[in-house]
Amino acid sequence: MSEIAEIVREIGRQQAENLFYRKCYAILKSLQDVISQAADDLVKVYESSLHREFNDLRHAHQIVEELRMYLDEIHDREKNALTALTEFYDIRS
């Protein structure tokens, strides 16, 4: 009977780890999408500034600020995922 209990515990641990890695992948994928969009937006700002005498950097600054805020959000999501995994192991111990 103890073998079955250990197998069930191991399955639970594996499911917790799988959930953690799914969250990490979702975070990475969303980060990749946001960075790609920011890069595209910055290229458009650069290209549009080539046709103007006065280089207006406000839009570029806004794009960078939005990226910084998103990175803060990503960091929080990462911490939450890690905390959930850590708490799972603390509870299971």
C-alpha cells in the first residue's frame, strides 16, 4: 500500500512541476510577443523620424516605458509561479 501512496505523491509532484513549467512557458511566450511588438514599433518610430527635421522621441519613450512596465508584470508572474511551486513542496513535505 505504501508503494501506491508513493506513486500517487510522485504523480502529484510531477503535476505541480508541469503546471509550473506551463506557466513559465506562457510567461516566456508573452514576453517574446511583447518584445517583438516593441521592436517593430521602435523601428516604425525610427523610420518615421527619418522624414522629419525634428526628431520627436516621445513615442519611442512611451514604447520603452510600456515595455518596462510589462517586464515588471512578467517579473511578478514569475515570482507567483515560483511561490506556488515552493508552497506546494512545503505543504507536501
